[in-house]
Amino acid sequence: MILVLSNEEIEQVFTIDECLRALEPAFLDLGNGKAGIIPRQDLLVPGPLEGSYHGFKTFSGSIPRLGVTALRINSDIVTWPIVSGVQRRVKAPLAMGSKYVGLVFLFSTRTGELLAMFPDGFIQAMRVGVTNALSAKYLSRPESSVLAVYGSGWQAKPALLAMCAVRPIKEVRVYSPKKENREGFAKEMDKKVDAKVYAVSSPELAAKGADIVALTTNSLGPFFPAEWIHDGMHITTVRFSEMNLEALLRCDLIVVAGRQQAQLLTLPGEEEKIPEFGIGDYGRDELKGTKADWRDKPELAEIMVGKRKGRENESDVTCILNFIGLGIQFAAAGARIYELAKEKGLGKEIPTEWFCQDVHP
């Protein structure tokens, strides 16, 4: 039988700690050559709204140790509005009931059968936050206790929780442009962690004296400058475009989740119409040929297994450009979610034979 789960059911069993326990060994597998990935590909074609595109995103990963391969698919209507003076990447919820479409398919590497299918929404932000927390575990100073969070949206919560799980965080400063958003987020998260969480009125105040900085925005324009960086800081990102060039050049070590950027596929002549072309997920032209060029940077998995050097001095400024999703994240998370859901009797089951065939494909 194939297990079908909802975001709500996944949330019942899959915590930050469970995600950390799932993803860390998966990255070690990748670094040791015992896991494989197919990089992200995005097919964008003109969409139904003015200036919008239908984005069809796919990537996958396999972890033989767990006996699973996962495929993640997103079918989105993507727009790039100006919000608070900054251009952002925003998905329009045009599916039935004003919803989004993102799915994970979990397959058995032993039989080839489909094991489970579920939406990607809950684990999407969690796996990003946990990956960045793993970068902090392996790159930040062990005594790091002050965290700055930029953003108060769906990426910010797991980023904060995961950082508090890997480092002795005592103080969290939150900044986002809208006062009500940052104050509401700080109030909510102050109840969830042992650290003191509070909002600050300016972005400079958040970074001042921070040991770890978590950038969790959907901004297409760089906003984090070199002037806010100090010795010993570790910086995490969720987009290619959050730090300006001077800030990246200020870093002593830049690590990437994966060196291969998302591949953009579109109709002839559409590339230049897509705002992210050359400045976002599909590359950042100004970095090419500089010391911030991502293409020769160590991957997080290589750092974790000791194939590449990490932090060498207390004063080093380290950074992870976590701009690309990896299929092993969904394979590892999916395998654990499948196991936990089966134990708890969650989800609905549908016949496996519906997704098998007698005809040789």
C-alpha cells in the first residue's frame, strides 16, 4: 500500500530534532559518495497573470542506506512584485481553494515501488533551516550565543528553532521591514525557545555583535552589506541574492549547499524577461571571476566529512550560500516521516497496483 500524508499529519511527528537526526547522516552520506542527487531544474513558461510564469521545478536524490529515492515536484505560478521597495519572489496561490502545489514522491530502491506521497510545504522550510543549522554546527564558533534573524516569514521559524538546537543561543534579535510582523514573530518564538527573542527597529542593530546571522528572506536585491559583518561571524542564507558582493568578499570562507545552480529552461527569448535570470536562483553574474564565485567553493557535505577545510581561526567570517535544494534532503526526511507515520497509524493508504504496470516502460 502507498501512504498518502498531509502537512498536518507530518507536523504531528516530524520535529526539528527529527529533521536534524535525518539530514545530518544524509549529508555525511553525500560527502562520502554514498548518496546521489539530480540537480534542480526549473521549466518556466508565461503564466496567467501579467508578468507571471508557470514554474515546474523538479529535483531528486537517493540514499541507498535508507533504501529510498525521493522526487520533489513544484507546480507554481511565480510573480516578482515590489514589496516595501524591494523586488521579491512570490508564488500566487491559484490552485483550488487558493492553495499551492508541491509534492514529494518517495520510492523504494529495493523494489522500485512508490512508498509514499505527500505535500512538500511543511518540510520545505524545515529542511532549509536545518541545513543552515548544520552549517553552523560545523562552521560557527561553538560558544556562539547571539543570533540575528532577518525575516519573519515561513523560513524564519525553522531557522530560529534549528539554530537553537545546535548552538547555545541565549539571545535572538529579529528584524523585518514591517514592525507588526517582526514584533509578532518575536513574541511567538520567545515562547518556543529558552533564548530571549525580541524585535529590533533597524537591520544594523540585529547584526551588531551577533555570532550567527540567519538571512531568511525572499528578496531578489542584496540588502546585507559588508559593514554589518564582524570577525568570527557565521552567516546563513536561503537565497543567492541576500548579501551584496562586498559582504561576500568580506567572508574568509564561503560554503555552498551544492555547487550546481538551478537550471533554467524556458521558451526562446524569455530568459531576459525573468527577473531572477542573472541575479537569483539561476546565477549571479557579478560574482563570476571573483573570490565569491560559488563554482569553486566547498560544499557543506565536503566540510562535514573533512574533505575540505572549514573554519581555521576564531576571527574567520564564514558563510553558507544555501541557494539550491538537494534531493537527499527530501529522501532523508521522507524516509523518517514514512517510518514515524506508519508507527502512529497516520495517513491514508491507496493500492500500490494503481502505480504499477505490466507493460515494460
